[in-house]
Amino acid sequence: MAVGGGVIGIIIYLIYSFLGGDPSQLPQSIPQSETSQLSSEQQAADDERAKFVKVVLADTEDVWNKLFADKGSDYSEPTLVLFRDGVASACGNASSASGPFYCPSDNKLYIDLSFYQELQERFNAPGDFSMAYVVAHEVGHHIQNLMGTAEKVSRMRSQVSEKEGNRYSVMLELQADFYAGVWAHHAQRMKNILESGDIEEALRAANAIGDDRLQKQATGEVVPDAFTHGTSAQRMYWFKKGYETGDISQGNTFNEP
Ligand SMILES: [Zn+2]
């Protein structure tokens, strides 16, 4: 019974968080998965992933430091927390199934290494750049926090219906995708980081973790009102727009139909 409940709990979690659930609303009594026992090969693969995440984060810092300096302000860098078997954040506890997230209350980026493994194995988005895209998207939420957009939207949300509020959440998510694209644009100019096929890889990751795909996999049907990350097409559109323009001022996802 205990094992069954745990597994069901984890599945509910997985669905909840992939649908864009806010980690601050996670129930506190999550059935924690057993601490994973990684083989030495798995551990080596995890170490590689960890190293990769740190390099990408450093690349985002170079880009955002420059873009903030261009506007005459300072970029305050987020703190990275790598985890695998669950983690406690200022936004609540997260299980390993909650995937990567950003917590605005502690300015930390929580990157779930088991999610990366899953991205590689389950979503057919195996390349390095799809992992970079996930980091850049979470950093996008940090940018929204620094710019006050996240706070403005949560104020707006409290004044409208749940359905309307969900639309605002989608726009926030799409803007984080846009910022990931802006990062890729400048990282390419500064360091020539991209290999051929990388942008397609990022778009495939955006596509793989778009809510419509996940909802289809979970329920067999798509329920647009429950979307919180946007459709795959919307996510690709905004990532591409950021990548092509490299211009933060063009990321007003709130004004575009
Ligand atoms: Zn997001």
C-alpha cells in the first residue's frame, strides 16, 4: 500500500509540475522517493550534467551582466542549487519529480538532474542544447523577478478569474522562453557556442515540454484553459523571436494576440 501510494503520489506530482504547477503551492507532505542509488556510470553521467549546467549558467551570467550594464543597471546573479532526490526551497519542498524551477523568494535556480536524464531519455530531446535551454528558461524567470514583471503579474492575477489568471501565467512562461532566446542570440555572438542543429534541438525541447504535448500524453486530450506554459507552437514562436532579435524590449508577450 505504502509503495502504491508513493508511486501514485509521484505520478500526480509529475503531471502537476509538468503542467506548470507553482512549487510554492506544492503540498508539504510529498512522499519522498527513495534516495537514488546511482551506479558509477550513472554518477559519472550526473557529474557531467552538473558540470554542463554550471557552464551554461556562467554563460547566462556573461550575457545578462552585459545586457543589464547596457541599460545602466547591475545584474544580480541567481544562486544555483542542483538536486536529484527532492529539495527544500523558500517556495516549498519539491520532490525529484517536480523538475527544474526558479524560486523568486530566495533567487535560486533549482535544477533537477533526474529531469535532465528524463529529457534525454523520454522526450527525445537528448542534446546538450536542450539542457541549456531549460537553464536559460529558468534564468528567464529570474530576469522577470529582477524586472518586477513576476510581481506585477501576481498582483494582476489576484484581481481576475482563474481562467484569466492562467492566461497571465502562460504569458510569463512564454516571456521566459523569449529571454532564453535572447540569451542564445547573445551567447552566440559573444562565444560562438552553437553547433549546427542546436537551435532545432532547443525548439524540440520547447516542443517536448509544451503543455499540450504533456497533457495529451497524460490524458489523451488537450484542455486549453488549464494551460500554464503555452502550446508548443507558442513556445517555439517566442524562443525564436528572442533568438532572432536579441532585443529584450521585444519580449512583451502580454500585448501580442
Ligand atoms: Zn517556466
